[in-house]
Amino acid sequence: METTMNILFISIEGNTRSFLTRLQAFAKQQHSINSQNLTINLKEITDQTVPEAEDKNFFAFVPTYLDGGNGFDSGFNELMTNALGEYIASNNNADKCIGVVGSGNKNFNEQYCLTARKYCDQFDAPFLADYELRGTDEDIDNIYTILQKRWKTVEA
Ligand SMILES: Cc1cc2nc3c(=O)[nH]c(=O)nc-3n(C[C@H](O)[C@H](O)[C@H](O)COP(=O)(O)O)c2cc1C
């Protein structure tokens, strides 16, 4: 059984990176309290990342950057975060994507976390959770629990 959960992410303005760095520290602390708790391995995807095949399961964390439309009855364009979607679409990596966590800003109403929901459709992966901006300590605690439950279910 793996003792580390893998996360792929993209972060344009640093919020997602901040959230995940804190989540990773939280996981390390939980692991030190009880070795059954899983640690976290992070991989940041940027426009410079060369696509490669992922050989282990992973979660995808994606913030939302859209222009136009509401994504349902009118179209929208994904901006800034395409490198992550392209990475997952390449090399059959979608087969290893076992869940998506979205982030965004609720001021965007129907477009809140829409890119994450789009990835779930496209990659046939479950939508596991969402949080706003840099997330709260409560989000970290909750999302860690959700990820660990999903990881252990899939890996069992
Ligand atoms: C130009 C721009 C467009 C955005 N569009 C959306 C959106 O459509 N839906 C949403 O939920 N959040 C939207 N956001 C909020 C970002 O998703 C949010 O700030 C997120 O935390 C950014 O993550 P990052 O700092 O890791 O890049 C937008 C932010 C910017 C700057």
C-alpha cells in the first residue's frame, strides 16, 4: 500500500500552491501522529512542463480562469490553466486521475469551479471537493480527510 498521495496542480497567482503547501505540511503532521495517515507528494504543472506518463494514481487540483459564457447554455474558454488539462489528456494520464478538486471565487456564481467540473466530465473522474481562494484551515482538514478516504478506497 502506498503511503503517499500524489497531487498534480497548476497555480497562476499562487493560491493553489499556498493551499497545497499547507495541505502537505498538515499531512506530514498527521502522518507523524499516526503512520496510517498518508503523506502528500506535489507536482506543479506549468506551460514549460514536458508531458510524460504518470505511473501512479493522482488527484488534480485546478483553479478557475474563464472568459465569457456560463459554461452551460453558452460557451466559455479556459484560460491560463490549459497546461494541466493537456498534461492529463496526454499519455493516457487520465486513467490515473482518481479525483479532481476545484478552487475559485464564489463571486463568479455559476462559473465557480467550472474548470474542475469540466475536467471531471472530460477525464471521467469524480469531483471531490472545492474551496475558495487560498482555503481555510477547516478546508485543509476536510479535504485531507476526503482525499485520504478516496485514495485508500482506490488503492485497496
Ligand atoms: C482573470 C480571472 C478569472 C477568474 N475566473 C474565475 C471563474 O470563472 N470562476 C471562479 O470560480 N474563479 C475565477 N477566478 C478566481 C480564481 O480561480 C482564484 O483566484 C484562484 O484561487 C486562483 O488560483 P491560483 O492563485 O492558484 O492561480 C478568476 C480569477 C482571475 C484573476
